[in-house]
Amino acid sequence: MRRRSGSASGAPARVSDMKPINVTRPAAFDGLDLARCQVVFDALIQEAGATKDTEEANRIAGIVVELYRHGIRDPEQLQMMVEGARGLRRSVRAA
């Protein structure tokens, strides 16, 4: 069995050969970001039959924020992804 090495020459990788990882903090939410998430959150808790002070609402809020921070900004897509994550079924909408 051949052993993996850290470089193309077969020599073990040295710390100085490793590339730094660019780790940045997520950007802070501004008022517009919060308003977009709030609309989706409100629709989802209504659909789930939950109130804002429940554990389910906390879970939904966490998922909405996490997805938003990962770049899911479209409200419909956000809602569909949270529905899938929480097992919610959207009522059939008119096309």
C-alpha cells in the first residue's frame, strides 16, 4: 500500500508549505437582512402552528438565519428549505 505524502515530490508536507485558510466572520445582519428573515419566519411559524415563544419557533429562526448567512436570500427558497428541514408541508398554492 502506498503512503500519501504532502507534496508532489513525495516528501512529507511541512508547515511552511501549507496554505493559510481564509476564515472570516459572517457579516453582521443589518435592518434589511433582518426584515427579509422576519417575513419568512412569520410565514413558517404560522404554517407550523407555532407561536414565537416556542422551541419550534427558535429552531425555525435558527435555520432561517443560518441559511441566510450561507447566501440563501430568496424568500421562497429560504421557506422551502426550512420547510424541508422541519418537515413542514406547504399548502398548495395557486399557480
